[in-house]
Amino acid sequence: MTWYDQPLTSLGSAIGGSGNLAGIGQWMTIGSTVSGVIDSFFSARVANIQTEAQISAYKHQAAIADINAKTAYNQSLAIRKQGEYEAGLYGLQAAQQIADTKANQGASGVKIGYGSSGNVLDSMKFSAESDLWSMSMSTLSKAQAAERQAMSYQQQGTQSLLAASSAKLGKTNPFMQAGNAMLAGMGNIMSKYSDVIGQSQGLPKQATNAKGRS
């Protein structure tokens, strides 16, 4: 008869027998092992809950970063369009001023494009071109700053998503965790259980031998 076929009365005699403190200690060890299996399950479960909360936080950060990136990118487009509009408007105004100056020179009998009149027109053209160049550079600088900000937000979002994926890989199946703990402790449980059964079988024999000697 193997250890798992023994009747429960044998276990009771093993635990209830007088002076059988070793058997009680063995059963306490078995209970401790079972408790460890339960603790492993709930520890993994709590860790997974915490990990899920962390993953949600990472995804939220990624979503916010994506919104900020789109906002910054749209801002860069708006800056470019505004700059183009202002430059175009200024160019029209500068061209109108040059045209008015030519008309005034012609009306006053000055030969247009020569001498001092030509210098005036050249100066006006150079000033207009310089202003347009400065406006273009300012627009480009502002637009590029917004685009760099958009790229920074995109990188933050990517890092948050990678962190979420990494955290997800770190999750543990609580049933598998408990199963591993049970497998690790199964040998110890079976050994202790077999020892208790062996003691339960030895107690009556010891009692019989004692009576025979008396």
C-alpha cells in the first residue's frame, strides 16, 4: 500500500499520538508550502495589476505626446502660411511704392533708372529684398522650432509606447507562477507526507512491542 492509499485515521493517529511533535512539525511544513503557493499566485496577481496601471499610464503619456506633436506640427504649418502671406503682402506694397516712385519721377521729367533717380529705385528694391529675406528667415526659424518641438513630442510618445511594451512583456501569469511554486514544493510536500504516514504506521507497532516487553 502506497502513502497516498493510507486512511485518514492513520494521519489522525500520527498527529494525535502523544509526543508526536515531529509529525505536527512536518504537517506545519506542508501547510507552509501550500501557503507559499497561494502567496505566489496572489503576489503575481497584484504585480500584474500594478503593471497594468503602469501600462495605462504609459499609453496615456503616449496619447498626450501624440496630440502635442500634431499641435506643434500644425503650428509650424500655420507659421509658414502666415509668413508667406505677410511676405507676399509686403512684396506687393514694396512693388507699389516702387511703381509710385517711378511714376512721380516720370511726371517730374526725371529720366527713370538713371542717375540719382536710378539710385533711389535701386535702394528701394534692395531694401525690399532685404526685408523679404529677413521675414523669410524669421518665418523659417519659427517653423523649424515648432517642427523640432513636434519631433520631440513624437520621440516622447515612442518612448512611452516602448516602455508600455516592455512592461507588458514583464507580466507573469499568476496560475503559472503558482504552478511553478507548487512544482518546486511538491517534492518537499510528498517527502513530508510520506514521513507522517510512516510514523502513523510505526506508532501501533511500537505500542505492541512495549506491551510484549512488559
